[in-house]
Amino acid sequence: MNYQRASDKYFENQIFTATPQRLRLMLIDGALHYARKAAVHWEQGRNYEAGEAIIGCQRIVTELLRGLQSDLAPDLVANVAALYNFVFRSLIEAGLKRDPHKLADATRVLEIDRETWRQVCERLGSSLETAEHPAPKRAPHFASQPDAMAGGFTIEA
């Protein structure tokens, strides 16, 4: 087995065994990865690559928004949705105006969100499956349609 396949298998195993809160943390990590990548590309004058990274970040933020369940705590979910909408708008403005300050605004919010979810995972011991939060039965659905999120995924139970 080559290194890439082993890496893919490891990542797949991480997703299959992750709790919902750990999956959310993984998505936030992915969004931060793309946001930081965009900043580096802009520093290097690689505007096209920066734009692609911002789009990747937007796709993940969209997934974070879609994963909110307003029936559980409507007021809290509305506040979280407002934060993700702020991040999304900041990413749009950053991409349109090539504005590193707007990108930094989005990144700061994601970093705070990441720390919150890291603490949630730590407190709940979410690296292990629990009776209340069993591992997902199916793998994430990888988008395969040309107009779908290229390279993105959605988590479907």
C-alpha cells in the first residue's frame, strides 16, 4: 500500500469513527486550512490560487451552516448561524476585493469557533465513540456532480 492510500484510509477511518462534535471540529480545521492557504497565496502574488482556497473555505462554512439543527436550541443556533454568515460574507468580500483584512476577520472567528469545539471534544472525550453518539453509519458523501462542490463533501447520516 502506498503512502497516499494509507493516508486516505487513515482519514476515512477518522471520519467513520468520529462523533458529531469531532466531525464539526474537523470541518472547522478544514476551513481554517483553506483560509490560511489563501493568505499565503496572496502573499506570494498567486491570486488565482488564493481565490480557489477562499472558495474551498466558503464551501466548508456552507456545510457548517447546513449542519445546524435549529430545533434543538433555536436562539443559540440563530447566533451561531449569524457568525457563520458573517464569516461567509467576509470571505466573499475578501475574494472580490482581494482584501486580506476581510480574510483575517473570517479567520479570527473560525479560530474562536475551533477553540470552542476543541474544548467540547476534550470535555466529552469525543475521540472515542459513546453510546449517546455512535459513529456515523455511512461515509461522507463526496460530491461527484460537475456543478457540485468540487472536492468538498457533505456529512450525511
